Amino acid sequence: MTYSELSTAFAHRFGEAPALVLRAPGRINLIGEHTDYNDGLVLPAAIDKEIRFALRLNGSDRIRLVALDFDATYEVTVADLAPLPGGHWANYQLGVVAGLLKRGAQVPGFDCAFGGDIPSGAGLSSSAAAECGVAWGLNNLLDLKLDTMTLAQLSQTAEHEYAKVMCGLMDQFASLFGRAGHVVELDCRSLEYAYFPFDTSASRLVLCNSGVKHALADTGYNTRREECAAGVAILQKYDPAIKSLRDATLPAIEAAKAELGEVIEKRCRYVVEENQRVRDLTARLAEHQSLTEVGELLYASHAGLRDLYQVSCKELDALVELSRQAPGCYGARMMGGGFGGCTLNLVDTGRVKEFLAYMKQGYHDQLGRELETYVTNLADGVGEYLGD
Ligand code: GLA
């Protein structure tokens, strides 16, 4: 959706030009999966797949939304805001408005048209982009002066209260704080973050979309969160200093093993090990260590997600196994919430073409499915869009 297509569609629907056009990117995550809601560490980046929004205050008390990609509209007065049933697409935008109102902002009626190229259900956080774009746009249009971290948190709350997914902060953070050419480590407890340049002359981050669509509200995502909380409640009895799985250690889990039971023990172990892998990977990025070592961490992360956290599926496992023989691939893992979506592959820049051909052929041969792939570029976070 180009700038002029979006502005023209907006003017066609609402009779006037938009006051603000902006872009909100999707994200990848290099490592640190299911660690965010455990007060842990993540290493995401915004990518060059995004939703673009055109916005204007309309002088009424009505919110009018148009989803251009699927030609759908939704209208409601600000006073009547409520979560919509059945995974309705407008929940993301409405949830953000509800969050602003809760913070005491005066939100008048506005018009909003949007469209983009983030595949939904692919683990690239189209939902976070849908929230963060509106949060940033209204913050600007209404001159609310909310800081960017507050916008991320408010968008996360929209996901909890309107989309009913008890997500962590990673996706909204990445969409808002992304920086071109960089991954960014976030400490989800202190909210401190640090950027690391990602050298695309050596390797590229390539996504392979399993084509299995997930809807996190219907999957085990919320259950995983509950299992982690159950783990913390038990570990705390042994060591009151454990406030979240961020504080847990492998010996502490071992000591509480009998009480934790097999499933909860696995979940806890995965989170502790994954946090360590984030630390190891950022250390390697900082020291420009070998891509092979980084790749090994990705494979180890996948094994943990598959065997301990149990959020993978056969298609994702097949893609990761295929990547082991694929030309130029240093490492791969499933990415995002899981149960479908994409694998993330670290691929030698000079061999990306060969890699893609191998993976497409292999996936087709093994599972009879066409493989969609994306060679990502790391992009800036949400911002005004002035055209290409
Ligand atoms: C989803 C959630 C994130 C995070 C990931 C798993 O993308 O929205 O908060 O928990 O899953 O790492």
C-alpha cells in the first residue's frame, strides 16, 4: 500500500485527506522466546514489513475504522467502547483507545484507514503493529506527550484486555523501538535496552513461513503463562527471593523437582536456559564471535521450545531440520509464540539464494506445501510515513 494509495483510499472513504500518515513495523526475534512475560531478556528487531495508517480527527464522537486489506469497516462511539467477540480485527485499535481513556486522555472521534504487508498468524506481530500504530498516531494527533515506553505498555494492555492474549512486552517494544540495521536487547524487568548492529554483509536473517497459521488466543500461549506462574509459586516456597522465572536457577529447579512435576519443571528449565542463551548471544554479538556459535544458540533455542516448552509443531520442526543441510545456514529456530508461523534462519549473505531454493524444494518434498520466505531488513520503529 503506497502513500498515495492509502491517502486516496482514505479520502475516498472519509471525504477528506488524512492529517497524519504513519507506518508501524512487524518484528522478528533473534533469541529470547517466551522470556518476556517471565521478566527476562529478549533480542528482537523491527522489520521492513509494516502496517500503514492514515488518520484524522473527525469532529464527532465516532471512531470509524477501515481495514483496507480485507475491505472491512467498523464504527463505534467513544463512549460505547468494549471488546468485540470472536477475535474481531478492530479489537487492537479499540483496545488502544480504551487504554488512552483509562489514562485520563480525552479521545474524540477519529477516522482511520490502514493496510499493510505483515502476514497475519505468521508470528511477525501484525497485532502489535496494529496497536502501536494507533497508539503513536493518537499520541501525536492529540499531542498527549506520552513517552514511547508508555505507548508500548498501553498497546500490550490492549492485547490483554481486548484481544485476550496475555502477551509480554516484546512485540510492542520492538515495533516502537526498532532501529534500522540493529537488533535490540530488552530487559523486560528493568526495561533497560541496548542496540546491537547486525552486519548484513556477513549474514542475513531469513524467515521461512510454515504456512501454519496460529491465533495465540486459541493456543497454549495463555496456558504457558499460567504454567510459569505455577512454577514460580512453588519455587518461592524454597527460595522467597524468586519473584519470577528470571530469578530461578537450574539448581533451584532441581531442588523443587518433585513438587514441580514433570511439565512445570520443563517449562521452568526452558525459561532459565533461554535467558542464558540471550546473554550468550549478545556477548557474542558484542565480541563479533563466529556465526557458527550464534547459529548453535538458535538450534539450542529451538530444541528447548520443541522439547521443554512444547510450543513447536511438525512443520516448524521439519523446517529447522531441513535448515541443517541447507547451503549457508548457520542456525535456525521457530520464532514468536509458536504453534505455527515462521522459522528464523541465520544465513550466509552470499548463499541466500541457494538456501531459499533448497528450503522451498525440501519443504515441498516433505510436506507437500509451498514455502513462503522473506529475507528481512531490520527497520526503524513506528514513525511518520512521508512516502517512499
Ligand atoms: C508472542 C507474544 C510475545 C512473546 C512471544 C514469545 O509474540 O506476543 O509477548 O511472549 O510470543 O516469545
